[in-house]
Amino acid sequence: MSFVLEPTSDQESVIVRIGKALDFRNAAEFKTVCQEKVREGARNFILDFSETGILDSTGLGSIFSLYRQVSPLNGQVVFASVSRPVQVVVQLTRTYKVFRQFPTVEAAQEALT
Amino acid sequence: MDSQLHHFPNLDTVIDQVHALFDAWETEDYLPPTVNVATLYQLKLAVHEWLANLVQHANFEGDTTDVTLKVEPRDDRLFCAIEDNSDGFVLDSHLNIEPEYLDSLPERGMGLLILKICTEELTYERSELGGYNRLHFYVSAEQDPWLGTQF
């Protein structure tokens, strides 16, 4: 698995360490592992982009899919430690209007609890 | 900096190899003073989206794969040309789609639009005689592209 999922003390939140890429090669895997977490009760997803060199259109689509899944459950998807290459995608798609951004994973956790 | 020209004979590894090139350019102060690093990231995204299109949809049947990437600074812009020996695409209908026709929070269909809005003077020449297809464009620090995604 190319993603590392970490539970938090808050049972409803999960940290997803995205790693080097979220793109057409692993977007389906991202959807699968996140859907499984939603089935297990997770509602809030903190996406850690600190190591991420590429977020492409398919990767972004998989995040939109997750957002559509958790929004009706009052869940949230938030971005943390957004790397500069990912910030380029956030800016051109204006997705900061949908996904709150935090400077660190810890700041995101604090905001969600 | 000099013009960069690289050949990639393997579709399975082209994405990782190109990413490694961009990483090197970023860390080796590859860019001239007139081009900022955000422009390099924008170029990386545009190149990635096109290569993703090639990897997922191009037909290289019967041929040895050959993808060529050229990057060259020209004044305050970066010029890029990507050639490949696939059967090519009919792109006009895809590139003429306007963002407002995208679904809200779309899962698919954003790749070529991202390529379109990230670039200037985007041109695709499909080979008619079994030669090389050629996509070429510029990226510029002057741009503040917006996909127009509906939320």
C-alpha cells in the first residue's frame, strides 16, 4: 500500500500520509482504503501532503469522491502540510474553497476535535 | 541553463523518470532567474497530465515505445515539447470543452483541461504517416490559471 493510514485519539478521524504521489496510478487504491475506513466509522480525513510531489487530476478526483462520501455523514476532508507542487493544483482548481488547509497535521487534528 | 532533451523508451517507468528529472532541476537551481519554481511545478503538472494520457490511452501497438521530452527556457517562459510514436489522438473535441461543462466535483475529465489552462500556445500535431506526434506549449509565471471547477 502506498498510503499510510494512522488512527487518531478521536475515533472518527484518520490521518492519511499521502506520500510521494496521488495520481492515476494509485487513485483507485486511495478510494478503496478510504471507503473501507468510512465503513469502519471514520468521518474526518486529514490528508498529509508534506512529502507529495504530484497530485494529478485523477488523484484530485479520488479526493472529490471521498468528499462526496463523507459530507452527507457530516464528515470532513482537510489538507495538511500542503507541499508547493500540491499547492499549485489547489490554486488552479480553487479547491481551498472546499477543503480547509492547515499548516500541520497537528493543527488539523486540533481543529477537528 | 541549456535546453534539455530526454528520451524514454519504457511507458512503465516514464512517469517516475520524468518526476526524477523535475526533482533534479528543482534542487540543482536549473531555472534561470526569470522563471520561478511555481512555474516549474506548473510545467511538471502539465507534462504529467499528458504522459498520464499517453500511458492510459495511447496505442503503441507494433512499435517500440519512444517518448521524447524537450524543455527549454525562452525569456521568462518555459517551452516544452513532448513527442511520441503512438497512433496519436483526435484532441480537438477534448481541448475545446469548457470547464463549466464539467460535473460538480468531477472524478474524471479534468486532465486535458488542466493541461489546457496551465499552458500557453498549446498545439498538438498528430502524425499522418506513422511518425511522431508532437505536443508543444509554454508555461509562464504570468499565469494564474483557474480550472473553473464548480463546487
